[in-house]
Amino acid sequence: MLKLQGTGVALITPFKENKSIDFPGLEKLIEHVIIGGVDYLVVAGTTAESATLTKNEKKEVLDACIKYNAGRLPIVYGLGGNNTHAILDDIKDTDFSQIDAVLSVSPFYNKPTQAGIIAHYRAIADNCPVPVILYNVPGRTMSNVSFQSTIQLSHHANIIGMKEASGDLSQCMRIAARMPDDFLLISGDDILTPSMRVIGGKGVISVLANAYPEIFKTICHGNLKESKEAAFKLLDINPLMYEESNPVGLKFLMKELGICGDTVRLPLLPASQSLRERIKQLKL
């Protein structure tokens, strides 16, 4: 899946002040990241506040992204959750004609066993008409997809990669050491992307690429010296993106850059004054 290497941008969902979807803002964002050099778009992932989008809104956002993208870049669609059968129903209801792959987060809240996680993903991959990328983010799901589980799943014909956001480089190395040659190990942590490249990673699904796509083009496609120096530029601002939960800090940064507004949906709140001031000081 060469077209899903490099920078995938986990698109935010811009909202108007009344909390409805800001479609002109979404169009402006997509132009910004495409011109900046990202390699593919990730729609309705965690950064998109998918947890507070209705099923119909997710479809509207997907349709809008397909329209604004106009076939320029591959599209990966976020389709995951903690109810396996509900995901299978969503698969049946989704038009995949312009979707290149699905990004599916590991089940959250239920805290399944590793055998349960494997069975969950196999059910999705068996029924999904496009390839599936696994997504391990223990900080949100409260359970880890072990490297052994990832390796088992990597041999499924319709599972093509793993977005690894555990922050555990040792776990990532164990995956890299055993994964099939055509399996995509994708960084889920912006700052760790150069390190992931060294061990065999094929890029990142990025939060900060919404704001700084040009920097991520260098991180993913420059030589290793250029890659790490580009990542170093983000060391100070990166933690602020998560301090009050993603995408609160990012949305304020996008407002500062003139891309879209900073409205989020409850239970998230807009960035605090303290966070706003520090982002203003550190923005590039």
C-alpha cells in the first residue's frame, strides 16, 4: 500500500460557534494540508471528535471530504468502536467506492482480552471491502494491543497496517522485527516519527500536520537528519496539543493560523487562557 506511506493527516472537524459543522472551514483545511504536502487524508478519526459526531454527521463529513479532495489524495475513514456488531452494521451502510482504507481503533471501555481484540479485528477485516489499519492508543482505550496480537493480525489478508500510539518504542521495535514486509507500521505519535522511520515505520497519522503539513513532509520524506531536525521544531508545542485533550489545543492553534475556528463539542471545552497564551508563544 505505497499510497498510504508518508503523512496521513488526522483531520479535525471544524465547527461553527453554534456547534454545527463548518463545511467552508473544512474545505479550507483540506486545501491547506494538500498544498502543504500531506500524502493522504484520515477522516472521522479521534482528532475529528468522532465520539461526538452523529452517524449522519460522519457521513456528511466523509462526503464533504471526498468532494473537496476531488480525487487528489487517498482517503482513510475512521470506523471503529467497542461494539463489534455495530461496526459490522456500519460497514454494510457505508459506500466505500472512494475510500482507500479504514482506520479502526481498538475497543475502548470494555477492556477485552487479547483474544477478544484479535477476534474483534478479524470480524471487521473479514467483512470490510477495503483494507483495514489497526489503531492502538492505550491512553484513550485503556487497553494495549500487544505486539504478539499485532503480529497475529498482520498476517490477515485484509489487515495492512498498525497505527501505533502506545508511545512504547520497544513494543514498536518488536512489531517491526516480526511483521511481514508489506505491513505498514505507522507512527501515532508525531514526535516519534523519525525514530519509527529508523526501525522500519512508514510514516505517521498526524495531529499537528493539520497545522504544519510542510514540516511533516520533511519529517516523512527528508533524509534522517532533516527528519529529526524538523521534528525537533515541534518538541515544545506538541505537548500542548494534548494537555486539555486532543483536539482542544490544536483547534486553538488552527484559529491562530487563520484556518478555522476553535469551537469544540462538550464534554470538551475550548482551550483555557493559560493554554492559549502558551500556544501563542510557541506557534511556528
